[in-house]
Amino acid sequence: MSNPEWVAVDWGTTHLRLWLMSAQGDVLERLDNAQGMGALAPVEFEQVLTGLIGDRLSGVTPVVVCGMAGARQGWQEAPYVPVPCVPPGARDAIRVTTADPRLDVYILPGLSQAQPADVMRGEETQIGGFISQEPDFDGVLCLPGTHCKWAHISAREVVSFRTFMTGELFSLLGTQSVLRHSVSDGWDADAFETAVNDAMARPAGIGAELFSIRAAGLVHDQSPDVARARLSGLLIGLELAAARPYWLGQEVVVLGADGLSDIYLNALKTQSVWCRAASGEDTVLNGLKAAYAQLKADT
């Protein structure tokens, strides 16, 4: 295999994925593992990276990194760029000193918002990758995940954004609360849509609706598939109720993995929102490509 011209890296809290790139912008190889920021001390990041790609390097190789590697607990803290702004690129990146002279590492910054207080790391690179492909887009991007982001995009800038802990709440409730006895890995589409509408119609009653999931299993023998879909629907419905200023009357593009994106698309369609999906992996890679192009133009 040819040696890479440069390396694109998306380093999240629980997962690392990277792409070895040719000079023409083609992917030579894609690698990933579960050694995310949350499992590493700052001194371990370089070791993990060289363990994955060390035998593929010859000479000094630029490495462009986005995500939680730039967090305070990560490899080296990268600053936040306040919104409104264009998604930050290589000119805003920090350069990391490495023991291996073959590595020339740049960590991209995240975004911050003063009121209401909010931050993101990694999603801004996805946003930049999307804008690089659709520069005239004016609307809202929804980036589902452990912490779902809603971002208002206009004139190629991130105008504002809001984060919801929906994915983390789903995990906590499904694995550590009384609801762990009720849910499975299955799914029921009708139960999900009903739950979305219930949460949006009566958001103040979410605590009672959540406990009813457990009660319905005991009283009505509700299936674990229905229970899981209802838990997801209630939490996403609660999120949609709060995020209404973002999606109401807007075009919404959901950036993420197919399964989770489909869930959000279905929830939005229950509210007659004009929405579509784009690949989260494609957009983050496009964002890293744009950052590298900027880096190359400046050197």
C-alpha cells in the first residue's frame, strides 16, 4: 500500500476513526478502534496513533485531528471559537509537539456559545464538511448522538446551536434505572411515533410517562420492544419540543449514522418537518479534507 500524504482523524470520547489519505484526496485505508478520549491519558494519544499507523509512515506526515482529542482531558486542549462564525479550520488549529518526528499533528478547535452557554467538539468539522458541499444551504443541521446538536446555518456560518443530552439520558435510563427491567434491543415504530407525539403534547408529564413504561410491562404485559421504542420516543419528543425554534419552518438536514438518523427523521416527519439525511462520516471526512486544503495552502 502507498504511504499516505496525510492522515484525517476523528477522535471522539469512546471511539477513534481515521483515514489514510492520498495526495489526490482519496482514502487509501480506513482504520478505527474503541480507544477514545475517555479511555486515554494525554500521554497515551501519540502511542495509540503510532500503534495504528506507524508502519505506514515515511517522512513527516501531517495529521489533522478533530473531536475530543482537543478537550481539556484530551491530547492537548484546543481553544473554542465563539459563534457566530464559519466552522474553524487549520488556521485556528493548535500544533502538537510529538516524540515521533514523522508526525506533524494539528488539532482543530471546537465552537462555543455564550448565551445560552454551550460547546461542541467534532460536530463543527462535520458542519464544515457539509457546508463545503452545500455552500448555499440556509437552514438547520441536526447532529444526533450521545449529545445531540442543533445548529442554525446561514451565509456559511454557524449562527447558534443547542445541545441536548438525549442519547446519554436514553443510555442511563435504559441501563441503570428501573426501566432496565423493561427494555430490550428491539423496536416498534408505531410505539415510537406515539411516544414522540405524547411527549410533545405534554412535556411536563415526562416523568410520569417514563415510569408508565415500567408499569405497562407489569400490568399490561407490554413487550420490551415497545418499551424501548417508547423510551426513545418520549426522550426525542421532549427534545423536539425544546428545539422547536430551530426546526419550525426550516429545512432540517440530519447528519449522522444511518440507524440513528432514521430515528430522528421519523420523529421530525411526525411534525411535518421538511427534512433529509446526509452521512455523518462523509461530512466529517469532507470537513477534515477542507482543513487540510487550508493547511496546505498556507505552507
